[in-house]
Amino acid sequence: MSIRAVIFDIGGVLVSESDWSPLMRWASTLGMSTDDLGARLGAVDTGGRATTGHLTEPEMRAGWSRELGLDADQTDAFVRDVWDLYCGVPDHAMIDFARSLRPAYRTGLLSNAVDGARREESSRYGFDTLTDDLVYSHEVHLAKPDPAIYLVACERLGVEPGQAVFVDDRPENVDAAAELGMRAFLHADDTAATIAQVRTLAP
């Protein structure tokens, strides 16, 4: 079955992790340890509800404000720092590669994400125009490695799983895609190597 589509994860593939120091400064400002800060943030989203769309951005904001004891201005500043961290640092070579695949191939993004991610990532990196389709977990109430979310991505691109290449930085997500018949590659911080792998199937 010939390859007709290439689908990319976002965090860890198209963007890499950014500097955590702004959040570490919040711990110092609020007089708590970084572990305490992490625990309080975790208490807002027990069970990863945000990833499947069961915790909205306003609810997360209110929870952070409550758990950290922030006033309105502090909450605004904290939310900005969280989005900066969340959106990471763009891998321009990988983004340019994804862009170069069109129109020869259908392309898509498949991301475990939270409410607000589409707005933030599109405004910073133009992901809304980079590929043919974007599947965000919180919008479809499914998250990788649930097989159903890969099928959603393939259906929206009009391809069968066996006609799609998938790139992700987490082994469990790659394994789940491969079990469905997708040609799945693990991205391990070597952009040139990953591009070369994809090119063997999507030249």
C-alpha cells in the first residue's frame, strides 16, 4: 500500500521543550519548593482531564489561581509563562520538512493537547496553515495512545492507516500507531535522522 499521508506529533517533534526557569521563579516568588508548585498544579488536573477536553482553559486558570493563591494580575502573568513553556521552542528544520511534503502528500498534526493549544500554537507557529489537518486530543475527547485517535486523524486526511507515516517522540504512541498498520517512526532528538527515515517512505 503506497504512502499518501504523513502525520506529525507536535510536542517533542515540531517543537522541543523550553526553559523551565520562569516557573521555577514562581516557586521562589510564592515561597514554595518546586515540588510543592508541581503538586499544586497537578491537583488542578487530576487524571489528565485537560488532555481529553474535560477541563477547560478557564477552569485550569481558575484552578491555578486558587491553588497558588494568585491575584488577577499574577494569574495573567502565570498563564503567559505556562503557555510559553507549553509551546516550547520550534524545530525549524522539522517544520520546514513538514511544509515541504505538500502537495505531494496529505499532512496532519496529531497532538495530545489542552484547551487553548490551537490558538497559542497557531499564533506562534502557524500550525493552522502548515498541514491539511490538525487533530487535538482535547477537541476529539481522545488521547494517544488510544487507537481511536489515530483512526480519526487518518479518516480526516482521507487515508487508510497503512497509507500513513506517523512520527512521535513517545514509544507508546509509536507502538500504538504501528499496531494499526501505520508506518511509525520514533523521533529521538535527531531531526536529520528522522527526516531521512520518513524520506525512505515519502521521498
